Amino acid sequence: MENIIGLLVALPLLGAAVLLCGGRRLDRTGHWLGTILAASSFVVGAVLFADMLGRSGDDRTLHQFLFSWIPVGGFRADVAFQLDQLSMTFVLLITGVGTLIHIYSIGYMEHDERRRRFFGYLNLFLAAMVLLVIADNYLLLYVGWEGVGLASYLLIGFWQHKPSAATAAKKAFIVNRVGDMGLSIAIMLMFTTFGTFAFGPVLKSAGDASEGTLTAIGLMLLLAACGKSAQVPLQSWLGDAMEGPTPVSALIHAATMVTAGVYLITRSGAIFNGAPDAQLAVVTVGAVTLLFGAIVGCAKDDIKKALAGSTMSQIGYMILAAGLGPIGYVFAIMHLVTHGFFKAGLFLGAGSVMHGMNDEVDMRKFGGLRKYMPITYVTFGLGYLAIIGFPGLSGFWSKDKIIEAAFAKGGTEGWILGAAALLGAAITAYYMTRVMLLTFFGEKRWQPTPSPDEPSAEPAADSAGGGEMPHPHESPKSMTVPMIVLAFGSVFAGGLFSLNDSFLHWLEPVTGHSHGHSPLSALTVTLATMAVLVVGVAIAWAQYGRKPVPVTAPRGSLLTRAARRDLLQDDFNHVALVTPGQYLTRGLVYLDHSVVDGVVNGTAAAFGGLSGRMRKLQNGYARSYAVSMFGGAAILIAATLLMRAV
Amino acid sequence: MNPVNYLYLAALLFSIGAAGVLIRRNAIVVFMCVELMLNACNLAFVTFSRMHGNLDGQIIAFFTMVVAAAEVVVGLAIIVMIFRSRHSASVDDASLMKL
Amino acid sequence: MSTAVDVHNLWTMAADPVEKIPAPHIEYAQLSPTLIVIGVALVGVLVEAFLPRRSRYYVQLLLTVVALAAGFAAVVGLAAGGFGGAKAHVAAMGALAVDGPALFLQGTILLVGLVAVFTFAERRLDPAAHGNRVDSFAAQAASAPGSAGEQAAVKAGFTTTEVFPILLFAIGGMLVFPAANDLLTLFIALEVFSLPLYVLCALARRQRLLSQESAVKYFLLGAFSSAFLLFGIALLYGYAGTVSYAGIANVVEGRPGSVNGALAGTMGNDVLLLIGGAMLLMGLLFKVGAVPFHMWTPDVYQGAPTPVTGFMAAATKVAAFGALLRLLYVVLPGLRWDWRPVMWGVAIVTMLVGAIVAITQTDVKRLLAYSSIAHAGFILAGVIATTQDGISSVLFYLLAYSFVTLGAFAVVTLVRDAGGEATHLSKWAGLGRRSPLVAAVFAIFLLAFAGIPLTSGFAGKFAVFKAAAEGGAGPLVVVGVISSAIAAFFYIRVIVLMFFSEPKPEGPSVAVPSPLTMTAIALGVAVTLVLGVVPQYFLDLAGQASTFVR
Amino acid sequence: MSFPLLTATAVVPALGAIATAAVPAAKRTAAKWLALLFSLATLALAALVAVRFEPGGDRYQLTESRSWIADFGVRYELGVDGIAVALIALTAVLVPFVILAGWHDADPLEGKEPNRRWRPTQGFFALILMVEAMVVISFEATDVFLFYIFFEAMLIPMYFLIGGFGDRAHAAGDDEAAKQRSYAAVKFLLYNLAGGLIMLAAVIGLFVVTSDQLGSGTFSLQEIVRARGAGELTMDATTERLLFLGFFFAFAVKAPLWPLHTWLPNAMGESTAPVAVLITAVVDKVGTFAMLRFCLQLFPEASKWATPVIVVLALISIIYGALLAVGQRDIKRLVAYASISHFGFIVLGIFAMTTQGQSGATLYMVNHGISTAALMLVAGFLISRRGSRLIADYGGVQKVAPVLAGTFLVGGLATLSLPGLAPFVSEFLVLVGTFSRYPAAGIVATLGIVLAALYVLVLYQRTMTGPVKESVRAMPDLRIRELAVVGPLIALLLVLGVYPKPLTDIVNPAVQQTMSDVHQKDPKPELEAAK
């Protein structure tokens, strides 16, 4: 059975290769090929899943060794796969959601002449992402890790003619590189500590290593996770990443890739368990980010950016959970999966809206769309309910568990984290309600948009007249069907998982699990969550439900304005990194030219000058030559005598 | 009389000759100074010959004279030639080539 | 036994009323190279006197070539006869040494002379004047430039065929110079090869003024230096009571043949020895062109007719270094600790000054002059080694260097414009575009000068530096290396000029030479490459030839 | 003695050079094909060398040994170890692509039909082959002097390639271009000549040492290493250090290592793309190769003594080169500075003195060669289309020439060593190797990968994306010939990135040898050490 694991990667990779090298002759059929390969990868996953269920909880782990990749001295990296419950969960999520989004894209990208390329990239992404989760050692994981980075780079910048898109893509890649630095350093540490970086041995003998080392490794892994999962302080790229086509945002920047960090930390649980300080760092990052993202989400008028903020904050939850250790791992993954469903759904919904509104993204120019695109409205609504944690829907189950676990951490930490999680829940409710209201309720605030041929880089430009009024309409089947499927997921997944803790038992063999003793009873927590939820929704309704919404955003409070600018994240980076960096490089360029090179040219010039002065002695007068000879003779004689003297 | 004095005289003549070469402009005079130096050498040779009581020095002196004569032949020829082409026997005028 | 004493005996016997005069014992066979050359030179003079003008050129050329070839054959014969090694000894009653270094250097000089003759005899480069092919020598040296007399001479198609015998005299002197085994012979040889050179310098057909000026400078300074040399000889004679190398050496090492009172007196007086030695060195260093006795070099090289320059640059160095070697290794080895440091200084200064001043030169011939100064420095480094290797490396270097130099100057004669040879560097711009072959050849010579591997220059440089390093002169090697780096700069500059800069429309043209010059250049290239790629045979030769007889 | 395969591998391109140069002026195309043919023949021979080489076998294989210059103790000794094989293969693989890429670079300009004697085209290809010959033999030489000779001699053809042939259209105009070219060429030559002459002093020193102690001076690497091992040859610390410095200086210039790097940007900037590739991908490798083969083996103690300083210099090169690459306005200079950064990695790997580091360094030499070739050649195609090297003159090329842009991107990604492409393997090995001995250095070096991403992606963004600039609107996409150049290179990058094992198998034994020569062992993992 394990021999087919490779196919999970191979199929989409094949697709990518064919589509990218195939040339124009594939333009008409390419997207189908891509979709089929993605789907078949999912089928393989399903088969493996079935097979896995067939076996008992402890020997569900499959291994496949392909070939020895880099063997040098004690350093051996193999191309080998490990498929256990954790990987399996991801495989299904990735290939499943991935396939849906392929289908969705068929419709969404219909009018793009580079659709073939788009599907090629999507397949590439699938391959890399699957590789990431089924690798059996950190180096191979690293390959997938950077692979998804590349795919995300290509897809964010897919509309390269938009400078904003190109910049966003570059930014995403570079910020991710900072994280990757962490990962590679972590791998080196593992190598120098354990002499290997394969999951099996490393995690087994993690206990033997000194806590200091483990902490170091943990922190480096956290850095990596921050980069990939857009956690503070490396979160700045996610917002801009929304420049990419919406399906991309749905698949990569909501459902799958950005959750890789969570996978990494959960996978390395053994290491973190031995490094409390590292764990503390993790939970801190998680808590901060979940609030950070939520606040940003409140202020954005661009629907996708709002959702991006929410993604950030939801992943914050997961990271927080993962940081809690065995108490949290399972719930982190569980929330990850449910989030995968509803966030993907929400994004697809947003995409569908934009599709109907001539790629308008400013929610202030939506409003009252529920009549015009019912399916979108319903699916989006379900996703909305799921994310704010409406009782019974997916989000409720997973998020609630995380908040519980946070409290269960115990001590002041526990209280702080719990409080943060609760607050986050409230804000989530607020900004999601806001999105909902602005988009589907209230009166129409549609604006004429410039004709599509010139891309709407930033919404501000659109209000300047011209163009034709949008005619909102429901999207084609190829787009709505995936949305419906995902809606189902967002409604039932959570319940399904929580049904006599099936998900817990499923993952426990891999992640392990321990019940912390929470200071508050589960019921209390749930009630508290409900309470803050209601509050959040209420405030949002009070602001955007009752009174009409201005088309142009009011100046807003200091916080609002800061939040609109991602809480000044970019400004900070600019001041702290970019500007100094530019000065540094300029300085160095100058230095290189004038000093390093100057020394060389200077020496040459010096010799030239010396030469010029010395040749003056050659003044053409025979008598002066005679003088020099005479003097020379004198010196010669003197020297000889001197030599004898001394 | 102590032969060493002749050596001092020789040295003196040699120095005078050398000084002349360095100071005088006229090619002929310069050349004469060189001859003077050669003769200083001769004096030295003879003196040493006397001191050592062998005749080598004296014979060398004869050779030197011959050589000097030969030098005169060539030297005067050249000097005359350059004098004819630039109507000046000044060494300093012949300084086209420099630097 | 020293010459002078024997001569003296003859002398006194002649005074007796005995009629038979015992002739001094002279090994004619072993002196044959010199004798042949001198002899033919005399014949050449007669030819000038008795043959009609038009036939002289060919006769002279033939004679000279034959003489040099025969001389070389004689040298080879002697070497084959073992005079280079086992049978090496002092001939002509102590006047001349017949040993390895002498033969090697004489062979080199003769070859150089042979090649030089080809360039002397070149008659295709200058446009024919009044239908007569002309070479690079004045029609009638005696007539003032531009004067009616000269025009008449040119019209009459006069040519100075005297250059050939003069050249032979010079070569004759040079053959004796490195073989001279007593100071008197040394001095005579010096004059014998210097005086002809003074004359040759003055004979340029174009730019007579420069030519004459160079002659005057060379002559005056040369005479000046030989006066010093002579005084040095006098002092050494005074010190040792003899002028034979062996004799002096013995005295210096404190074991004279017989000590009389006077000798005892002077022997103690090292000042005589030291000053004398220093002045002697100065005389030789002048010929070598070592700083600070180098200043004549650029002017003379520039002013003299290019073939003469080439010959001087090559042959004079060979002869002078030969004499220097013999002096330092045979006469003054006992004084090593006195002269070595001094020569260190001279070598260092010479290398640096030569290389640095050359950077800003704008005239090819002056450039090569300074480069020759720098090379003198390199060779001095080998001389200082005072080891067997030192000698052989110097011999090898001289062989390699002399042919590169000849070739380079031969190429210079080819690049001409209306005013004769176009020696100003600016005129060489883009030469590589117009005539790649000539430029390439010159580039090869320049690279050899710069000591780029696979050229003879590199092999030679490596040999001398290696010898110097082994002789404990490491710092000298470092300085040498640095100055070669500096020197590289201006060789490269010329190459850049030739290949990378656009040719000037009014630039010079490259004259198509006769087979004579072609042979000269071809030989230069061949030797440069052979000595660069497979130097072993010649290294062995130099190695075998590296023991002085005493 | 069996068929002298190594000699043949070096002689064939040399003959090719002569043959090509001999082709008459009119038959330009014939000359090109001739050159290509000979380069392919060389490739075949190199392949044969790789096949005949047994990874498990002796240290040096296919050896040849003849007496050459006895007086200098010089022998004509050839022999290859794994490292040499890898680099010879690299050279032999790259040169045909270089020739193919430079197909029209040396054609006479329109209207400027050269005279009968001046044949730039023939010269161009002849010089390329001559460089190949000399590079190959210096990889094969196991006699220090023999190596030195060609190490120096290869400067001359290189010099003419740089100074004689430049980009077609130059922003600064032809005269200015010529001036800058010859400046670059002279700078290249003098820099390397100076290095070489310093090395010459050291070579002589080595001879003196050996002749003092072994009776007769020798330059034979094996002989010297053997003698040192047997204790017959000992150097006092000072001597060894001085000699080491003499050698290292030359190699550091060639490599080039900060602060001796300034010739590279000029040389690569002014020369045509193929020549730039020849410089950075082939010729410079001789420097790093020589560090590995000569510095470490001849002067193990001194190498260890110098390591700290060299590591620091390497780190500076990495960061400094990358930062300057970010700051460049000129595509080719950018690539040049990127190369400086990469050479920093190579040197770092060599002097980390771990198997990972040194194997990594060797692989790095190969991979950097290929990746830079890919990037630089595509850049060359781009430049030849627009006639400008300035980044600012491009924009939106992706839209008009997608294939060109795609290949450019792949080359760029290889340069920033993306996993899955060859350079990643080597770079990571170097990092791990360094980290396991000098953790701090390892971490600093890792910064390099971020900066690499920066300069590559900025370059790609500025040139390829965004709205299409008027100046590039009519730009044609890659032609067949150009695809034939880039395609195989990219394929190589992928293959070596996914399955480098064949290469590592060849290289590892040699590296193990070197490690034992310098008496170094890999540091043990913490846990094992604890036990």
C-alpha cells in the first residue's frame, strides 16, 4: 500500500510539468488536466485513508523510501515519505479543498488567457504542499516548505502586469525566506545535536538533548512557522498576498499553506514538550497574532483583506493551541481543518461576489447583494456562522476547545491566554458580522467601475466615474458547487469530529493528548464564549446594521486608522529595515567603488605619479647623468667601506 | 721622496678631471677632462709599479695611452660631427632626448 | 704567472745582445673564435678600401655572416672538445680564460651578432632613395644632416657599409670581455667593443640629430666610466701588485705566490682593494645599465639606429654580465661579504627604478630601454646568488633575454611612417587591427619580457629567482616579484594599445621586410617559445658551463 | 603507458583553438561550427574521464608522469581525483553552451567589415577553446609548477576575450565602451598577475624548502604530501604560513574573495555574457579548486592557522556581495556581485574543514557554474535584444517574451538556491558543514539566503513584471538556438537538484582524503559526544 504514497506528490507534479512546459496547444484543455490530476491525487489520498482506517490506531504509520538524496559523511538526507494520521489529515484537506478550488477556478479564471499557467501553478502548489506534509525528514519538508513558497509567489504575482501584485509576491517570498532561515538553522541544530534530521530518530531522542538546545530548535521552528503562517512579527505579507486571484487566497492563504506552521509545530511536538520557554514563546505569538489579526480585520474595507486579517487571527488560535502542548495539539489541528472549510468557503464567496461586481473589492461599495446572489449569500452566511463559532457549527466545536485548553494551561498564563482567546472570539464576531452586513445587507452602494481591461489595482481609483454599473449575478455552477460543498463542511465537520471525540482518538497516537485541569468548567467557558459572541455581533449591528454606511470610509479613530494600515506593520518594517537597508546598500556601493576599488586604482595612480616624478631626473643633460654616475660611484665606495667597517 | 705622494697627486688629478667632466659644458673640454682622468690612472699605475718593483704598471700605462689615443680618434670624430650639424660643441645643447 | 711579468721578461731579454726572441706561447686554436672575427673585421676594412662601392655591401655581408658562423662553429668545436668542462684552462699566457662560461657567452654573443647582422643588412624598409635601396644607416656619416653633401651622397647611393667591420670589431671585443682573465685585457676589451658602438650609434639615416646626440652622450659617459674602471684597476694593481685575476684572488684570500716588502705593505691596506673593487664594479655596472649608472641607456637606445640598439641591448648585456660574473666569482669571492650587500642594494634599486619609470614612457624604444634596466636588476639577483645555480641561471637568462630583445627591436624597425620608424606609442594604436601578425609577434615578446609562463622570459626569471632564493636572497626575490608586477603594467599597456584601441587613420604602416629581418624575428620568436616550453636542454647546457677556471 | 586520456582532454581544445584561428576570414560560420565540434569532442573525452574514474579507487587516477624541466624539479604530472573530475566535467559541459550562446557575439558589426587579416570571429572562438584547454589542464595538474604555469597562462586568452569583445550596443557609446572594456581587461590581468607573481615567490620558496630537505627540489604534489606524511619534509610554522599566504593570495584573487574582488564586476560587466560565464563559471573555479587541492594539502597546519581569518573574509564576501548585488543598476554587475557572494560560500565550505563543507563546496562550484551560466546567458539574450545592461531599461518583458522570462526566473531561483534545484543541495551542505564547526558563522551565512532572495526577485520584478515598457514591446522570445542553450542547463539544474548522488559519490572519497590530509575529523553530534 505504501508504494502509492509517492503518487500523492507525483500526480500534481506531473500536471505542473505538463502544463508549464506544454505550451499553447494545451490552452484549451489544460485546466481540465490540472483538475483531474488534483482530483486523482485526492482519490489516492482517500484510498490510503480507507486503508489506514483498516488498521489499528498504533500501526497506522506508513513509510515509503524512494532513494538516498544527499549522502555526505554523517549527513544523509533521503527522499522518503511518512504517512501517519497527522499527515493523512492534511493530505485529505489539501487535496480535497485543492480539488474543489481547481473546479472553482475553471469558472473564475475563464476569461484569463493564461489560465493554463494558472492551473500549472496550482498543481505545483498541491505537489509541494503534499510533499511538505508527507516528508519523513525535516530537509525534505523544507523542500516542500519552499516549494509552497514558490507556488504562492507565482500565484500572488499571477497578474504580473499589476506592479502591486508583483511587489506583493516578492514581499511574500522574502518575508517567508526569513522564516525559512529559521527552519534551516533548526535543521542544522538538529544535525549537530542528533546527527540526523529524520522525524523518527529526532523526535524519539528529543528527550535526551539538553533543554537549551531544544529551546533553540523550538524557537527557530517557531520563526519558520511565523513566516509561513503569517504570525507576528512576520505577518505583514499576508494582507498584500490578497493581490492574487481569489481562488489562490482561498486555497493557499486561507485553507492550506498558511497552516503549515501549525503542522510544523505539532509535528515537532516532542521537541517543544522538552522546551517550555519555546512553548511560552509560541503561545505568546499565537495570542498576540489572534488579537492583531482580528483588530486588522475590523478596520479593512477590502473584503479579501478583512478575511485575510481573520485568517491571521484564526491561525493565531491554532498556534496558541499548538503552543499549549499535548493539551492543544489535537484541537489546533481540528480547528485547522474546520477553518480550512469555512475560510475557504468564505473566500470563494468573496470571489463570487467580486466576480459579480466587476472585481470590486471595497465592501462599502457592496450592500444588499443577498437578493442578487442567493447561493453565495447562503454559503457565505454559513461560513460566517461557522467562523464566529455559532453553536453547533464547525467553528464552535474547535474554537471552544481551544479556549478551554487555553484556560487549562493553568496559572496566570492560563488566565491571560484564555482571556485573549475570548476577546479574540468577540472581535471575530464583530468584524465578521461587519463583513456580512456590509456585503449582503443594507441598501445598494454600488459604484460604476472602470472597464475591466485596465485592472483595478486599488479600489480608491474606482470611484472616479466612467465605466459601467456592475450587474450583480450569481456565479456559474463550476463556482457555486465548490462553495456548497465547503459550506457543508463548515456546518458539519466540527460536529463530526467532536462526536465522541473521534478526531481526538484519531490523532492521539501521533500527537499524544493530555487533559489539563481547567479552572473553569467546560460549560462556563462555552457560556462565556456565547456571551462575547453576542456582544460582538451586537456592536457590529449597531454600527453597520441600523444606520446607513458611508461609501467613503470615515476617518475613524486612531486605532482604526492604524488598523487600516495593518497596525503600522509595514511602516515599522520600512523604518526599521527597508530604509536602513537601502542606505546600507547605497553606502556599500559607494564604499566598494571609492574605497575598496579606490585603494587599488590609488596604488596604480601612485606608481604612475612616482614614475612621472622620477623620469624628470632623466633631463637629457649628459652632465647630470655624469653627476648621478659620480654620486653612484661615491655611494658604492662608501657602502663597500662601510660594510667592512661594521 | 715617498712614492705615496704621487698617488695623492694621481687621486687629485683624477678628481680634477672628474670635476671638470661634471662642470664644463664644451664637449671638447669635457673630453679633455676624461683624458686627464686617464692620465691620473697612468700616474697611479706607474707609481704602483715602482712600489711593487715590477713593470706591469708601466706597461699598462703604455696600453692606456694607446687606448686614450683611440678614444681621441673616435671621440673627436663624433664631437666634430655633432658640432658641424648643430654648430655648437656644448654638451647641454645636445639634450633633445629626455624624460 | 701573469702576462705582464712575461712580457716584461721579453722586454728585458730584448735588451740583451741575444738575437733570438722567444715568442710568447699562444693557443691560437683556443682563441680561434675571437681571432676569426677580428681577422675578418680587418679584411672588411681592406674591402672598404679596395672594392668598388656597389659590390661592397654583398661582400661585407657575406664576410660578416661567414665570420660569425665560423666563429660560432669554432666555439661549438671548443665546447665539444671539452674546453667547457674538463679541459677548461687559462690561455694566452693568462690573458684569456677558455672555460664554460666564456664559451657559452661567446656562443651567445656570436649568435646575437649573426641575427643582428641580418637587421643591419635590411634594405627593404626605407623607401628607395633615387632608386637605390637603403638601410637604416646614414649615406655618409661625415656629412652634416640636411647639408648639400649629404644630399649628394644620397643621390650617389652611398651607404655606410663600414658598419659591418665595425660591428665585427665590437663583437671581437665582446668575445674577449667575458673571457678576459686579467684586468688589463678586461680594460682593452672594454674599449675595443665600446668605441665601435659609439660610432655605430651615430650612424642613423633618419633623425641624425638624435643619433649623434646619443653617440656623444654614450661616448662621454662611456669614457667617463671607463676612466673610473681604469682607476679601479690601478688601485687593485696597487693592492695586489698584479692584474691577473688569479693573482689578485690569491692576494685577496691572503695567500700570494711570493710576498715582497712592498706587497706586504699594500696587502694590508684593504682600502685600496675595496675602493678599487668598487670602481671596477661601477665600470661594469655602467655597461650593464644598472641604477644609478643607467641614465645613458634610454637616450642612447632611443637615438641609436634601431638595429644597433637591438644589438647593443642584447650583446653588451651578455658581455658585461659575463665579465661581472667572472670578476665577482674569480677575483673577489674572498670579498663576498663586502660586495654582496652593496649589490643587493643595486639590484633592488635597479629592478624598481627600471619598472617604475617605464610606466610613463611614451616611446617604444625608451620603454624597452627601461625594461632592459629592470631586467638588468633581475639578472643581478641571479649574480648575487654566488652559487653554481646562480651562474647557470644568469647564463640562461642572458641567452633568453638577448633573443627576445633582438626580436622586439627588429619588430620596432618594421613599424614606420613618413618620418621613418614610428616609435611613439600613440602611433602603435590599433596596430593589432591593421596587421595582427606583427602585433601578435610583438605581444609575444612583451609577454616574454613580462615573464608570462610558457615564454623564455618566465623560465629565465624563475631560474634566477630560484637561484637567488637558494642563495639566501629571499627578500630580493620578493622585490623582484613586486617589480615584475609593476613592469607587467606597461607591457600590458602596449598590448592594450595595439589590440583594443581603434587604429588612427594617419597611423603608421607596417613595412614588409626582406627575408633577413623576417629570419631575425622568426628566430626571436622560436627561441622565446622553445626556451619557454622545453628549456631543459639549454638549462643543462648552462649548468655544464657554469664553472669558472681560475 | 596507456593512452594519455587526460592530456588528450586538454590537447583537443587546444588543437581546436589553432584550427579555428586558422579558418580564413570569410568562412566565419565554418569557424563557429569547428569550434563547437571541438568543444563537443572535449566533452566526449571528459565524459570518458568521468566513466574511467573509479570513485573507490586510488586518490589520483588516470595519472601521467613525464620528466619535463629537471633543473626546476618540474615534472609533467597529471592525475584526477573526484573533485577534479567533477570540475573538468563542468568545464567540458559549459563550453559548448558558451560557444553556442556567443554564436553572433563576435560577428563584425554591420558596415564595419573587417580587413582581410583581422578575424575577430575566429579569434573569439579560438580564445574560448584555448581557455578551456588551459583550465582543464590546471584541473589535471598534480605538479605545483605545472599548475602554476597554466594558472598564469590562462590569463592571456582570458584577457583578450574580455578586452577584445564587448556587448553589441553600449549605453555609453562605442569609444567609451572600448575604454571601459580595456580598463576591465587590464584590471583583470593586473589583479591576477599580481596574485600570480606573489604565488611565484611562494612556489620558489616551496622549491627551496624541498630541495633543502629532500636533496632535490620537487613540485610533485603527491611526493610532497608523502614526504610530509613520512616526516621527511618538515616546515617550521613561519615558513609554512608564508608559503600558504603566497598561494592563498593568488587563489583568493582568482576566486575572488573580499576585498580582492573588484576586478570581477568590471570584467563580467564589460565582457559579453558568454565570456562572463567563462570567467565566473569556469576560470574562477580554478582558484577555489586550488585552495582545496594545494593550500590544504601542501600546508595543512598553516591552513588551520589561517582558517579563522579566512572564514571571516568568506562571511564578509557572502553578505557584502549580496548587499552590493541588491544595490546594482546593471544586470551583469548584479550577477557578478551575486557570484562574489557565492564564492564566499564556496570558500567558507572549504575552510569549514568538514566533509559536508568541502563536498558542499565542490558541488557548489559545479552548481554555481551551471546556475550562473543559465542566469547570465539568458540575461545576455535579454541584453542583446534591447542593447542595454541597465535594469531600469526593462519592464514587463514577461508579457512579451514569457519563455525568456520563465527561464530567467528559473535561473534566478537557482541562484537563490531554491530547494529542488541543484544549488540548494550544495548551499545547504556548506551551511551545515560550517554550522557544525562554527555555529555563529553558519548562522551569519544563512542570512545570505534571505539577501539572495532579495536581489534575485528585485531583479526579476524590475525587468520582467509590471506594465510593458515601450522599448521592449517588440522584443522577440527565445529562439531555437537560445533554447538549446538554456534548456539543457535548466534540465541539469533539476536533475542535480533531485538526484545529486552520482556527483557526491565521486566527490566524497576525495574530500575524505583531503580531510585526512589536514588531520581533521567531523565534529560528533552532541548526543553521541555525550555518550
